[in-house]
Amino acid sequence: MRKPLIIANWKMNKTISETEQYAQEFLQLKKNTERIDLVICPPFTGLAKLRAVCKEQINLGGQNMFWENSGAYTGEISADMLLSCGCRYVIVGHSERRRLFNESNSIVNRKMKIALEKRLIPVLCVGETLQERENKLAYDIVSEQLREGLAGLEPPGHSWAVAYEPVWAIGTGENAYPDDAQVMAAFIRAELGTFNKSLPSYTRILYGGSVTENNAAAFFAQADIDGALIGGASLNAETFANIAGKYKTDD
Ligand code: PEP
């Protein structure tokens, strides 16, 4: 069985004192969390504070990283550095990275490679723009992002995730219909099977794009959706805890 995975992506938000306040509040509020992998991806500057306050109670993730281990790469951060801050997860290829920082599929591929080598759990983000959707290219684009993002990689053999995040739904308040997200998640699962037969059974597929307390349960109820990647709604500790509480596990 795939363990549900719910990830907060804070993007470029929260100072150290705001991080500390959130962490204390969230620890009081979180529920149902033994059966779910809960991850917070703060800005890099917040990692140490989250680790200090939450200890092992919350998983930490990086929002991004570079593919080299060290060297003259001003402004970048390596997988080893994330690991040394206590991160187990890293988001790779978020659409904001692709759009604002020109991350191509081949750059995403290099980052995936180092994440897997270092045994960080990568969360590979894929998704189409509005224009691509209107031109009926959504499935082609997602397929290409998977093919090029995973090119030449050994199957991870350990836990990892793909997040389907339609670009038009990120931070817009316009979520995909849960049924449509399910169809895309099933497509992604089938595509993963063309890389390696065992990938579909253990890859966790998440939905991301304007998930809120009101719509989360409808996404979590879908057969191929194993959790969510949440931006705006994760910035409030109570809201994020409530969203995690919407995931109904069997036991
Ligand atoms: C995201 O940042 O990955 C995201 C899905 O953002 P939001 O929930 O705000 O749409």
C-alpha cells in the first residue's frame, strides 16, 4: 500500500519567528499523522528552526536544489546540505522554477538524478499550462515531462512521488475537477509503467493546485491520488492541519 503524502510548499514566505510560531501551533493541531507522511518545505532559511522545534515529528523538504555537490555556484544549495538540515524530501521541477528560472526538463533530470543518488525523496512536479490545455496538449506535455525528467534514471527502489500540478491551477483559486485530476493521475501511473513495471505500484501521485479545506477530501477520495502538494493553504497552520485531517485512512 502507498502511504499518503501531504506536502506544504511555503514558497518564499515566513521569517524565522513566523516559522517558529507556525511550528508550535502545528504541533498542537496536527492529527491523524501516523498514517500519513506530512512534509513541510519552508524556504531554506527556515529549515533549521523547523527541525529544532518539530524534531522528528514533521518531515522536512527542500523546495529546490542544485545538481552538484559543492563548488562555485553562488546562490545554490546541494542535496548534501539539505540532508544535513534534516530534509528527507525535495521538490523538483516546480512550475514556478520552470517558468521563472528557466528550468528545462533536462535540468529537472539532473536534479532528479542527484536526489535519487543521495536517497532524498524527490517530488517531481509535472503539469500543463492553460494554453497547452486549451490546445489539447495536456497529456502530451505531462508525458514529455515524465519521459525527459526521468530519462536514464534507475528506478528509485525507494519511496518517491510525482505531483500533478496543472499550472493554471497553482495559486489561482481555480482547482482542477477532482475527476479530471484522477484521469491524469491514472495516466501518469500508466506512463510510469512504461519506464519500469514496479513504478506504478509504489510511486505516490499527488495533486497540487489551489487545494483547500473545502476541496481536499474530493481529491483524496480518488483512486490514483495519494495526497497533495499545497501552497497557499499550507501557510496557515490550522488550515494545513485541517487539510491533513481530511485524508481518511482505512484503520
Ligand atoms: C504549489 O505551490 O505547488 C501549489 C500547488 O500552490 P497553491 O496550493 O497555492 O495552488
